[in-house]
Amino acid sequence: MEKIEAFFFDSYAFYEIFAKNKNYEKYTKEVIIVTTKLNLMEVHYGLLRKYGKETADNYYGEFVKYTVEIKDEMIKEANVFRLHEIERRLSYVDCMGYIIAKMMKIKFLTGDKQFKNLENVEYVK
């Protein structure tokens, strides 16, 4: 039996899946999704703007079960990472997701160019 792989889904990954980007198709089947409510907040807002409240609420409700709790140590580590990578101009939410992925020993799934060439990133355009 093949092992099911887990990924931390950045907001970028969710948007690409909603847009039916063929490069993200393999991440829609037999993967374990991990994210935070902060990422879902970004996704909800984007969907709210583009598709309206009903669609945004439906997707939020569908994916909220994949969220992990943000612990104090994660916040501190995300801030250290953000400061260390200050020239990349990373958002707090992105730093949090990246650090959670590292702590969980799973890949951070994104197509955000600011994460290109960083360790522990599954970079997909």
C-alpha cells in the first residue's frame, strides 16, 4: 500500500485548485491537507470577492476540518523566520504556514515565488 503524503496548503494552493490548475490536480486526491484558519480566512475573502458569500462560506466549511491549532511556539518561530527572511517580504500568515509545515515535517505547498528555492517547499506553478 502506498503511503498518503501530507502537505501544508498555502492559500495560493487552494486558489490554484479552485482555478482547476492542472499542475495542482495531483494534490486533490489521496493527500492529507493541513492548513490554518488564517489561511482559510485569506481564501474565504478571495472567494467572497470573486464568487460571493455562499460559495465562500461553503468552501470554508468544507476545509475548516483540516486546520491545526496555532500554538505560541509556532508564532515565535514564524516571527524569527520572517525576520531572518525579511528581504523576501513574507506575510505573517505565510510565515506561520511555512513554520507549521516544518514543525510537522511536511512540505509547504505553494506557487508563491517568494518561497521558490526554500527548503521544505513543494513549489508548483
